[in-house]
Amino acid sequence: MSGSDTLSQLEATLEARKSATPDESYVASLYGKGLNKILEKVGEEAVEVVLAAKEAECAGESSRKALIAETADLWFHSMVMLSHLGVSHREVLAELQKRFNMSGHEEKSSRKQ
């Protein structure tokens, strides 16, 4: 399965969880707690990725696996955030694709306009 297929499948699952009860679904419980709780989880996972990356720079294979797992958690919770806000992962991928046609300096300066 390609990365895009995985994201599409995850997006469909997250959408389905909107009709689940918080008792039967972790994602439904996040939706029920609202955007602030979802953002808290995104922030928590971002910090864990940073810490895992720092550890992975100096350590072995188990640290690499931890970094991958923490990054998956961050991507998952970012997808929950996007889903909660009605934003598709396809929009994010389109933005990334658009950036292939310009330098990082160009892209950054274009956001100021």
C-alpha cells in the first residue's frame, strides 16, 4: 500500500469515528474533548518526536525505531486535527507538491505576502 493510500484509509477511518461514541473509540473521545485537547496531543507528540530524534542521533537501532513510532504518533494526531477541522490530507500533499517548484527561501518569503 502506498503512503497516499495509507493516508486515505486513515482519513476515512477518522471520518467514521466522528459518529462513534467516546467509550468505543479513542479518536471519538478526542473529537468529543474538542480542538484544544487535539492540539495538546499534537504538541505532546511533537515534543516526543524532537526528543526521539535527539536520542536517535547518538544511539542505535532501538532509538531509530522509537523515532519512527513517535513520528507515526505525530502524523496520526495531526491527521485527527485536520479531520476535526475539515481539512483533507490531500490539501496538505498538494501544498507540499507545489513547493517542489520553488526554493525553500522563495516559499518562505511568499508566505509573508
